Amino acid sequence: MSLALDAPAPVGFAEKIWRINWGLVLVLTAIAAIGVVALYSAAGGRFEPWAARHAVRYCAAFGLMLVVALIHPRVWLALAWPIYVVSMLLLVAVDIVGKIGMGAQRWLVIGPMQIQPSEIAKVAVILVLARYYHGLRKEDASRSLYTLPPLAVILAPVALVMVQPDLGTAMMVLLGGGALLFVAGVRLWMFLAAAITSIGCLPLAWSLMHEYQRKRVLTFLDPDRDPLGAGYHITQSKIAIGSGGLFGKGFLKGTQSSLNFLPEKQTDFIFTTFVEEWGMAGALVLLALFALVLVWGFSIAFRSQHHFGRLVALGVTAMMFLYVFINTAMVMGLLPVVGVPLPLVSNGGTAMVTVMFACGLLIGVNVYRDAQFPRTR
């Protein structure tokens, strides 16, 4: 029988729409709606300056997500390297002419827009690694020699992001890339060797860290060493979360956020703002919604008939997990404060577009789950 007869029939437009995981879309919308509520409260019961913009951004990003989901994965396979190269050029541009804010140089101002290229790099790394391992035989993926190119793909943006400096995003790119290497078939001993090497390099890393980063690490190890300085953020966050109790203080009744004791209440500490008002019950609802996203992500990955789509889905799922885990652990004092937003809840345009673009890729894997295309590097 010919290959043409064995190949699946083309998916029509109506079937593509049917294959969109509308349950996942609904969950993402619910998370974004919680973000609008939290930002409305953070502004003291006003839609400006954050909640209204968040809603508008989500609507625009929602359209982008659906467009991305309907594009054949073969297109993203072809565009993987161009997207990566553009993200690297933008990261270099940030280090040269980027806007400085809050002690870091992380943004590019392009006309009326302000973008954060490090967010784009997260998805670019996923696409390139998925393309690379899609083109490898399974036995080659486990060989150390074939691990060198993907390591370079991961470490190049990590180095540029660390220069900004942005420890949180660099950590996400590194861990997300490592997770994708693991599911691609890289041997466990390589990860153990990398971990041992990293431990040996800790003194060098410490010497290269900025003073405020060292203070954050020391504050994480001893929260009471500087309660009014480096430890102020996490101290106020713990007070707010603890005061929320089981069911919270009530909508618009959070004292730590409304009285401005809580810094960055609309971005890094938006989870704290939400939990203070809605308590543990609200936190569990929000985390359950994120858990549904992760479950659907794994389900889509396992149903994909092509390796590229499977790796893209797992990469996006790992990225979402890292976003949520690092942000929530950070605001509860379980990790140092590293500036990672809560996806679809924290205020921020580039992060919103990046997450929705990534979710579009994830949904697209499901739409074209039975697609077949040749291996290529």
C-alpha cells in the first residue's frame, strides 16, 4: 500500500474547530478572569490602571491563541530556528539599548509598545529543542555527543538573560529546557553530572551575582535578618497570606494590599493579593484550575502521533508548571524572590502574549494530533 493511502486524510476547517480543546480554553479564560478580579482589587476597586488593560490584553491574546492553534505544526517546525534567532537578537538588543527599570535592563521600547524578549525566549527554546529531537533517532537522543547542540541552545539565552539581570527567567529557561531534554530521552547520568558540576560552580556563581540577588538568597535562608530591607517583600507576603485564613478577608478587604504594605501587588505578588482576600479556599480553586491546564497538557502530548508535537506539548506544560510553582513558592517564602509572574493573573503584556501563544501551540498539537511529517533538523 502506498504512503499516500496510509497517510491520514486532511483535517477540514470544521473538524479543526471541533478538535480545539474548548475545556482548556474555558479554564484559561477562568484564570484570566480571576486575574481581572485580583487586579481590580489591587487597584483599590478600580479597573484602571491594571484590570481593564489585563482584560483587553487577554481578548487580543485569545484571538492570537486560536490563530496559532489552527496553523499546522509543520509551519512551527519550519519557523523554530527563525523565531529563536529573532529572540536572541532581541535579547542582545536589550543588553545594549534596553529600558532600565527596577534595577534591571529587561525591556525594549518599540514605538508605543514595551516588550520583554526574555519571555519570548522561553517559547523559542521549546520550539528549537522540539525540532532538534524530532529529527533525531531515539538511540541518538541518549548519546552525550548529540546533547551538546541543545545545551548551547539553552545556555545562550540563559547567559544573555542573566546579564540583564533576570535570575527568575534564566532559571525558567534552564529548567524548562532541562525538562524537555529529559523527556526527549537524555540519559539520567548526564543530569546528575550537570547537577554535580553546578554545585561545584556555586562559589563562582555567588561571586558573579549582584548584591541585591545575594541579599535575596540570604533573606531566603534567614528571613529575619533584614525585615525592613531585603526581607520586606516576603515578610509582608507571609503576613498577607496568613491573615487570609481559610476563606479570606473578603473582596476588597485585604489590608496588606490596600494599605500598600505589599510591594509589587499587581505583578510578582498578585497571588498574595488574591489569597489575602479569598483565603486558602480561593487559592485551592486557582491552583486546581492550573492543575487542569497541566493535566490537559500531558493528555495532549500523549495523544500526539508526531514527535515534534509531543515535545512541544510537554515543553509548554513544563513551562506552565514552572511559572506557577516558582511564583507561588516564591511568595510563600519557599524559594528566593526571583521575579516570576503568575501566568494570566499577574499584570504584564509580554508574559500574557507569550503564555497564550504557547497555549495556542499546545492546542494546535491536539488539532493536528494525527499529522505526519518527515524528520528534519
